[in-house]
Amino acid sequence: MNKQQPLLQINNLSLAYGAKEILKAVQLTVCPGEILGIVGSSGGGKSTLLKTLTGLLPANAVITGGEILWQGHSLLIGGRLNSSGLLGRKLSMIFQDPTASLYPLQTIGSQICTMLQAQGQFDKAASLQSAAQVLAGLDFSKPQAILNSYPFQLSGGMNQRVCIAMALLMKPELLLADEPTSGLDLLTQQKILRHLLQLKTDHHTALIVVSHNISALAQIADTIAVLRQGEIIESGPAQTILNRPQHDYTRKLIEAIPHFRKEFLL
Ligand SMILES: Nc1ncnc2c1ncn2[C@@H]1O[C@H](COP(=O)(O)OP(=O)(O)OP(=O)(O)O)[C@@H](O)[C@H]1O
Ligand SMILES: [Mg+2]
């Protein structure tokens, strides 16, 4: 039993886009240094849930009920979320669409320096050096060239890895990662999962990781929640969910995991 104070508590959170109900009484808790994996159907509300926590929802989104607590303090003021004071070293996010979080008219290196400067690191050379090291760890063979590039000069998967590098450099207390490995090759996916796990082990970062791949999530997550049509239909320790799923939908997700057969590889 984990007795430490939760970093984040989401109690009965409900949210609608206009009249359309998207999240229904969502209940989740994340403790410091814990990895929560969220799986679920496409359009089920996973990205909406993560964006709610950053306060970056479109104007038509309305929180219709519930509360969100950061270290026991409510983040909701007059039905809107006020988490701007947390963004950066406390709370960071890797978005599902990497281009949404990169500025098109600034080089990657310059964006990383601006980001680190906002967190109090003013030594540009040191920022670029640590950025190059992190990029090299994410399979970029020429990190310097990446730092000198604009986002439009890189592929979607490269921009995705750049966003992951930025999150790794930030080392927040809670990192929200929305499908951080989708669209990447399997070896790179494994490498990114290892880096996310390392954030937890080296910096005690807590993570909420959204993925369609429940078996990949189970490799790093302490707990898994299954979100279907806006409702958490099942949650618990990752291995329990994987080995003894209670809900039919979760069983189907697990059965759908592709199994590699050795004879196909020979
Ligand atoms: N700005 C918006 N205005 C109105 N409806 C929206 C808006 N953004 C998302 N939605 C709707 O909210 C629902 C949940 O979308 P969301 O992107 O959170 O799903 P998701 O679980 O992340 O899906 P995926 O796995 O495909 O990424 C969908 O029905 C979507 O059409
Ligand atoms: Mg999504």
C-alpha cells in the first residue's frame, strides 16, 4: 500500500465539448515517481484528459463536475483549470501531434535554449551540450545537425523524438506523454520506453503515458487504467490488468496484441 501523498488526484472528473459529454466521472491517482498507463478506444477521451491537466483545452470544453488536486490543492477555479504555475519543471507534456508543440520559425536548438532559459538555465552552450547528449541517446547520429534544423526539415517521427528529448531535458515532477511511441519503429519504441522509465528511476518523475499498445505500457507502468468512451472501466496494478483482466473490452485489447512467431523470422 502506497502511503505517500498523491502528486495528482482526479476525482469524479466530467467534461463536455459543448453539449457532448466526453469524460464521465474519471477517477485516477498518481503518486510521485509512479507510472500510470492509460489505454483505450480511439476517440475515448485520452488526449482530452491529458490536455485538461495542462489547462490547454479549447474554449468549447466545459468541466461539468469533479475536482483535480495537485499535492492536495485544487487546481479548479470557477470551473476552469489553473495549472499555468505548474507548467515546466512541475508538469510537462509530450503531445500526440509533435508539430503542435514546436514553433515552426525557430531552430530546434534555439527552442530548447528558450525552454531551459525559462527554467533558469542561462548558459546557452551548456544547454546545447546537454541537448546534443539527449538527442544522441534517442538515436540521432548527428545531434548537432538536428539542433540547427527547423521542425519542417525533419520527419514526423524525428520531431516526435525531439519533443521527447525536450521532456527528458525538463525532468518534470509529472510528465504527460500522449502516445509517445506511435508511428516509430519497434526498436526506437523500446528505446523511448527505456528513457521514460529512466526518468522515473533517476529523477523520481511520475508519468501518465497514453498508448494503444497495452503490452508496451505494461513494460513500464506501475498501474494501468482502461478508458472507454470517457469512462474508466478498469484500473489496477499493470500485471493484474494484463494477466487477470476483469472487463471483456480489456480482454479483447490483450488478445489483439500481435505475437511474433519465430518461424516467420527465419
Ligand atoms: N475541440 C474539440 N471539440 C469538440 N469535440 C472534440 C474536440 N476535440 C476532441 N473532440 C472529441 O472528443 C472525443 C475524444 O477525443 P480525444 O482526442 O480525447 O480521444 P482519444 O482517446 O485521444 O483518441 P485517439 O486514441 O484517437 O487519439 C472525440 O469524440 C473527439 O471527436
Ligand atoms: Mg488521442
